[in-house]
Amino acid sequence: MAKRRQRPKKKKQDLLSTYTDPRAPGALGGLRRFARAQRLSQAQARDALRKSLAFTLHRPPRRRFKMAPVMVLNIDQQWVADLVEMQRYWRQNRGVRYLLTVVDVLSKYASVRPIKRKTGAELLKAFESIVAEGRRPQTLQTDKGKDFYNTTLQRWLKKESIRHFSTLGDAKASIVERFNRTLKSRLYRYFTAANTTQYLDILPSLVQRYNEDAHRSIGMAPKDVTVKNEAEVWQRLYGQVTKTRRRGRLKAGDKVRLSERVKTFKKGYLPQCTGEVFRIQRVIQGPVLMYKVEEFDGTPVKGTFYTEDLQKVTVDDDIIMSIYVTLPSNGGGKEFGPTNVNSEYKIRLPERLKLLDEEWEVALASISLPKFDAVRRSILHKFPETTKVGFKSGLLAYEEKDQPADPTTNPTQLAVVYGVVTMSDVLNGVVPVKDGFSFARNLVIQLHTKLNLARATEIRRLEGTGKSVYNPRWRDTNKNAYEQTIVFGVDEIRINGHYQHQSIFTAIHEDLAVAMGIIKAKGNTTPGLSTLVAYQGNDYKKPGTWARFFKLPGSEEHFLEMRASVNWEIRGLNGGWFEKEFVSPTRTLRVYSNANTSTMVGNQVSDVLREVNFDSTKERQQYFEPKLRQYLQVRQQEYEVMEIALDDLNGVPVKLGPGVTSVVLHFRHRNGDDDV
């Protein structure tokens, strides 16, 4: 009889490489899929993948599993409380928005009180009403919400010697939640039967009926449980489960990660397990196995954990740790960070992050942020304070000038002049359109606001013809109307259709140049290729006298950018420093954090964590994940508050659109796995 052919055993390192290879069968999948694809038993696959960060960090947590029962010895030893939202029906129920529900753990006896607001005063009044019926608890269990942790209620609980506590897990007390479902189910059935949503009058009857009906778990009505028969009730609830003794897969000393079910960093893009590795301190026997966990320095971790909360891992003895921290901009809360915005914020961690020694590094693992405008760069020019400057913003130009010398000029004729609009026109909704061009209403308002102009002040459009050659049409009712205008122009040359050379220059009229002393007399300059020409005369096709505009000496700025588009904005007035700003196509942002030490950026010391480049800024949500992480030394060994800031290459804070910024930092031990 032929011997059965044995399959060759695969090395663990080969299996690890196979699991992370997207082309391999079963790669990056669950345990069963990978084991089946690689023809392994689940035990073999589990043992091999314990060293894989990709597997252990992203193991989906079990949400439904058998939990240990809440065990008490006596009636009214422990109450559990919760708030049920009924906001949809507040108008029909005299402003009541919530129901305070309280259940005794042993007897299942329930009490309900309607409240209008979740204030300390209203909650206190409700609890006092319940206690006034003759029953009082030794302990009170609630969730960790701030509703029950207000000063008013806490002061009363302390006065009444009632110990208040909350569980560390994300699940609320199942006893009161089960009662809430029962109560709401009966309420909704009543709504259907009575064709009404008014429930305040029948609420006491519903609660009374619940307490008088036999409860399945205790075999009698909650109101019938007394001190005399509480031992019988206890035996029915816990008698069988206390005899069970189990043996689990985990034992004291095993290295584990905690599931995000019990340890989560608010909202964001989270892995399913924390990166930090812990050690099992001891196993707690009971109806369900539970575990106490400690850090490697012996510091105990608060709470007890189920088997489903722990992920066994294999790490070297030198404690290789890898910690991921997700920092969403909406996770800090306005109470902690009232000035938080999605481009600069601080967030308090749910618990202190402690690094055992100084041999730790941090890197940006990924960043997600809302849509943002392309980065802006600025160029400054300085003019004498006496200079009256004309500005260009988008398709608009402002000409600061004297009143027309001809007193016979009819003001109504000015509105007919090509490309003229007043603030009054804008506010009244009269926006002129000529030759397919219209003034942008918001730009006109912006110009008047920034320049502090009267509503009747005119704003002119400078029409461009060809490359950066503007041919403004001026009216001839006043020959000096244009003499105090400075024009900013742009020369551009595309290279291979991808790049363009830009030269931003400043040009002025000859008369103004003489007044400023730049030239001694008119005609001393010869118009060059970039000379601007202004027409005089009403007839566009038959220009009269040519008025020369030329570049100011030393005003030209050169730069090479990828498909740069110009967008002008007002930055100054009446001389001094005048800042011209254009939109650059660069998509580079800098990410700063308080987690890393300072480093050299160019010839300056900076706290920048990393520069990130986005392919586009048009999508609603941007995402960046570096192929190779850049690690920096951590600034300190303990963190309670993390800070994130974003700016452009000029150091200007980035203006992001609505949404949430989520930054994921990766802390690693220098002797550990690179995990890149």
C-alpha cells in the first residue's frame, strides 16, 4: 500500500512573506481564508501570523460574544441607570425629551422618570424621587457619559454614600439596555394601538405592569423579590455558572495586543488593534474567562478583559513595540480645544502614552484632510507713500484718480463707459455685461471693502490682448484720468505644453514716472516687448495719442512653475509695501507635531514632521500615505496631549474646506521592526 504523500512544511518566514504579497492566494485575508489557500490548519496559520503586524493589527474585533454576568449578593446592592432619548415626541409630551431608567441588578425591579433636559438639577430631582419610594442602592453603575458625572449629582451621591462607577468597555450595562428595549417596544405598540404618541399618562402603568409580571431570568415578578427570598433568586441567577471552570488559550505571561473594542482613539481611520504590546498578568476564573493585563514595566492596565479583547502576538524579548496613534481634528472637543480647526488642533489622548525609554522614533503613517486651495506665494514691491496705486484683482482693476476736470461731464454718461461699475450698481444687482464680460459681484465688494472706498467709486476692468499686453479703454473727458494708474502685468511662455516661464512686472505711465523722478522727461524710454499701451479716444479702432507705459526698473520677478495660474488680490494701498499674490500649482504641505524633535529644513531648524505632496487639490477628501516613512527622534517619553499643524512652504497656515483632518502617527522602537 502506497504511503500517503506528506506535504512539505512551510517556514514561518516564508508564510509571512506570502501573507503580505497581494498576488499570493489568501494574502491579506482572514485566518480561515489564508489557511485554506495555503493548505494549512488554522492552528498552523495562527501560529505563523502572530508575528505579522498586517494580521494582528487589523484583526476584526468580535462584537458579540458571551460576557460575564454582573454578579451581586443582595437586593439593591447595585443599580444600573441610563437615559432613553424620546426627543421625537417632546411636543406631544409636555416638553419631555428623555426617560431616566433605573434597574436593580438582582431583582430586575425598574423605575422610570421623565425629564426635559439632561441637567444635573433634573437628574438629581429624578433620583431623589426614586429613592423616596423606599429603596436605595449601595452602588450605581452608568456609562461614562458626562450626563451622570455632573457636579450636582455627584455631590448628592457622595452625601447619600452611594458609590458611582462606570465600566471601561464600550458596552453599556446589558441589564438596563434590555429593559430599555422592553419599555420602548411596549411604548411603540401603544402608539400604534391608540393612534397617538402621547405616553406620559400611561408610562407609570407600563412600568408597574413590568414590575408585576414574572421575569424570565428570576422566575418571579421583580416586585416580589425581598430580603427573605433573595438567596433563592441569587441561586437561580448564578448558581450554575459559578461551578464552571474553564481553560483558555491564553495564560499568564503571554504577550498580547488589545482590541479597539476596549481601547479606541475616537474617530478616524483606525486599525482594529492597538500597536502597543502588553503582557497577561493573571487569569480570572469565572463563568467566562477574563484576564488582567500589565505593561512590560509591571504597571497594571485598568480593567479586566475577555479573550475576544486580546490578540496573542509573538515578539522578541527586547520588547519590540509599534504604536499607531490616530489624531482626528474633531476628536479633541471644543471644551478642550476651543480654537481647534482642521488645519491646527490639539487633542487629549484617552490615556497617557508612555514610552519605556529614549530609543523611540515617530513618523507620519498617513494623513487625510479636506479639499484645500493651491498654495499661494507672495511678491513684494515698495513704492513711495505719495504714490497712488491702481490694483488688479482677478478681472478687475481699481484706478484712484482725481475728479474729471470738465465740470460739464454728465455722471450718468460714466455708467455707459466700457467696463465701469460702481458699488451702488453691485448692491442694486445691476452688473453690466459688455462683449461677453461681466464683473464678479463678490470681487467688486471685496475691492471696496479692502480699499475702504465709497459706493460710487468706479472700479475698472483692464482688458488684455495678446500676452500680458493690456489695452485699457479710457474716456477722453479728462486727459489726466489715467495718469496716476500703475498696472501689474504678466508675461508667460509655455515650454513643451507643461511648464511656463512667468515674469511679473510693474508698469506705469510716463507722466507718473516723471512725477516720481524715475525719468527726467517723456520720451526718454523706448517701449519694449512688454510695454503696455493705453488708448485715448472714444473710438477703439481709431486711437488718438499713444500713452506709453513701461516696466519699472528692478520690478521684474522671474520664476518657473508647473502651469501656474495668476490670481491677484489686494494687499496694500497708497504706497508702502504692496504684496502681490498668485496661485502656485504646488501641492506640498508641511505637517508639524509635538511628537518629534526639531530637524533641519534647508538652513533652518524646524519642528516639521514631514512634507507631503498631493497629486490634486480638487477632490473632496485628500489622502497621503508615504511609501517610505521618515522617522525622527521622539521629543519626550510621555504624551497626554498631541498637537498637529499644517502650513505651506511659506509658513502660512493652510485653509482647508469643511471636513475632518485625520493624522496617523507611527511610534516604533529603534531596535524593532521597521514596519514600513
